[in-house]
Amino acid sequence: MSVVDQCPCGSRREYAECCEPFHLGNPAPTAEALMRSRYSAFARGLAPYLLRTWHPSTRPKRLDLDAGMTWRALQIVDTVNGGPGDDTGVVEFRAIARSADGERRVQHERSTFTRIDGRWLYVDAGTGPLVRDR
């Protein structure tokens, strides 16, 4: 498999077998799967998917992605609940990116998720905005 076919979420699986089915409308089975698919959506510039998988109580009216940001790696730090039989979950992760000016950035969140009508939704981030990695 070539690097171009690999899913951005770091699963080492092909995109078509990993996050693409979620991007095309299939529900993610777990909070972690949704989080990975949202990371892949950031990497691929899929703002409509990000909005569609955002809980209505916290979803912005629009989302302007930074086209100069290159998402490089995702590390899952911890998960709490968020399985197929749960209605809530938490996924802690670090997402590494490079800005257009070459600066390395790290987004570290302990994100909360909820499942409504069989679909996982991102609720909010447990920690602040994208920060410089020092």
C-alpha cells in the first residue's frame, strides 16, 4: 500500500477501509473511531463532515479550516467508555501539525463525545486551543 492510500488517522489501514466510510455517511461504531475520522477530516479539509459530527449544542455555524495547516500525526493517549454499548465517551489525543510558516503545532485534547440515535457526536474539547509545541 502506498503512503497516499493510507488513512491520515494513523491506523496504518487504507483510507477506503478506515475513515472514508464514515466520511461518506456510515456511523462510527465508537467514540475513538469518530475522533479518528474527525482527525482525518481535518487532514483532508472536510469541514462539512466535521460540522455534521459536532453536537448541535456546541457546533459553530460555520467552520473555516486553515488550508496552510498540514496534519502530520495522531496519537491516542487514553479512552474512557465510548464503546458500542456506551452513550458517552472521552478520548484524549495529541494531533501534530505543521503550519504554513513551518511551525510545529500540537493539539492536545481530552474530548467528550455522546451518542444520539446511534450516531456518535463530538461535544467539546477538554483543553484549550491549538498551541505551539515548545
